[in-house]
Amino acid sequence: MDHEPNLRSEHSEIRSFVLFRNTTEREVDVYWVNYSSKLIHYTTLLSQAECMVNTYVTHPWVFKDKQSDERMHVRHQPVYLPEPWYTNFTSAGRLTRKEINIHFPVRTLKENCLWRIVALLADEEESSLWSLEIPRMLIQELAVRKKNKVRKK
């Protein structure tokens, strides 16, 4: 991952059993971060869908909105690091999967507006941003977000 070169899977010693659940109204791509910091697409979860994953404690997972490429969160964090399998026992002593809810990040009103504008102008040229009647600072932020979105495709 270009912006997080230190985020990568390490050794595969302690197992973890999770159940990823998409609690958003959008399709979410689930990615495993491999040993070279590359995102490996694991699956796409429809709204309210879930999938069982057998993984390891030192293997990071990332979640993105399929349409906008925006990072979704787990426990208000952009990266999920699994917990050891032995922490997943019920009070009756039965082993269970750790349920992990994928949700929207908490954002400011400004961030929400910028994401919405980038989505609306996805097919427009960058020069069309300058015709918007909004502060120059916001146009510059929009241009950066739009450029990053195009670069990832």
C-alpha cells in the first residue's frame, strides 16, 4: 500500500477466526494486506452480508467502499488486526468466531461534503472543479481527492 508501507502481514503463528459483517448500505471490498504491503482482494460483501475468515493475529485487513474506494472502519479504526483464537470463548466455554462489524468512518461535515462532491464529479475533468462556487481551499482538496481516486483505478 503506497501510503502505509509498514502495514503488512508478518508471521503466521497464532490463528484467529473472524466473521466480517458489512453493517453499511453499500457494497464493501474486503482486502487482506499481504507480506509485501499489497492489498489482496478477498471478497466483496453486499449490504448486511457477512463472511467467515480464518486468518492470523499479525495479518491486517482493510475494507473499502466498492464504488467510492473510501476506507470503511472496524471499531472506529481503518485497519483491523485480528485477535488470538483463544479470546473467542463464550461464557459456556464454547469456541466462537469474533464478530467484526464494518461501518462508515465518523467524519466531519466538510469531509462528508468533499466525498459526495468527488463521487458526483467522478467523470468530470479536473478543470471543471474550478467552476464551482466554493472556496479555493476546498477546490484544491477536491482536486487531490479526485486525483487519488483516479490513480487507484
